[in-house]
Amino acid sequence: MKKGIHPELKPTLFICGCGNQFTLLSTKGGTVYLETCNACHPFYTGKLRVKPAFLELTSKK
């Protein structure tokens, strides 16, 4: 790798709205607040709900 062209990675604390916290390496540094994470997002938790109007539109095709 070439020296001086890559951004510096710093430990960054990510805090979700559900209270889940985790630390990753990022160029931002400090603290980043998230709305959703893998612990509370409906796709990952299996609680995804589809609206009935959407089902009606897609079933007519």
C-alpha cells in the first residue's frame, strides 16, 4: 500500500435508537447515532409486515 493516501481509521461508537451499541473502525471517529440496526430492523428480526393495499396491487398482475 502507498503511504499517505489512505484515510486514517479510528474506533467509532455506533449507537442505535433501540439502545444497541457497537464499536467499529471508521474514518468518522467519535459517536454516530443510528435509527435502526440489525437488532431492531424488521428485515433482520422477522417482523416485517406488508400492507394489505400493496398485496392487492401485486396480486392483480
